[in-house]
Amino acid sequence: MRTRRRTQTRRRTGLIIFGVVLAALGSFGFLLFDGDLDFAGHYEILQAVSYSPHRVAFEIQRTDDQALNGPRYAVLVSDHTPTKIEMKHAIISFWRHRSFTLADQRVSIKWAGPYLLNLTTTAPETNPDWLVKQIHQLGDVRVRYSGQP
């Protein structure tokens, strides 16, 4: 009888430890892919184009001291100046699609109305496949992209 209880207790303890380890790994993976563990990135606002005090388009840049593919650029629409954490989530997060990724920093941002943002670029290295994969909606704002490609 005691052997059976010990076996059940060990089994239960093993399942609890396995569950805790699995939850810790899942949390780490979520934080990693959501941008919360991006400690090496440096974020900067390159330009801010206002439509109204409550609707501003920000071009943001992410650089890194480590060897990556180079700087990353994006456009983020907000009602306030984004914090570093908000810029991280806008560029890195797979779950929060809040930015329009840019291939190059050479972009002109113009509002065509409260719900339409025009992005124009002269970047020759922009790939047409990249443009097709973009999400052209930032909350309730539609993004219209023109120029290269």
C-alpha cells in the first residue's frame, strides 16, 4: 500500500515539475518572439508626421551592436510618442501587427485623410515580394505604398 502511494506521489511530483518547466519554456519563447527580451536593440524616431494631435505617424529605426542584416525601419501610427517598449513590439512582435515595415529609411510620409496614410519611397533595393507580404492596415488606418518597386 505504501509503495503504491509513493509511486503516485512521485508521478504527481514529476508531472508538476514537467508542467512548471514547460510553462517556463513557453513564457520564455513568448517573451523572446514578442520583443520583450530584445535588450541589444536601439530604437530611434526618425520622423513624426501629424494628422491631428491624436493621430501621428512615426518612422522608427532599430539598430543593433551585433551583426544583423542591418538597421530595420517601420512606420507606426499612435496618439502619443511611442516608448521604447512600444517600438520593440511594433517592429518585432509576431502577434501585434502594429507597424508597416520599411525596406529603407528613405520614405516620405503624408496623410491623405484621417484613415489613409501615403508612404512614398525612392529606395531602389526594395523587392516587390516584400511589398506583397505587407499588412496594409495599422489599426483603422490604411497604408498606401508607392515608389520603388
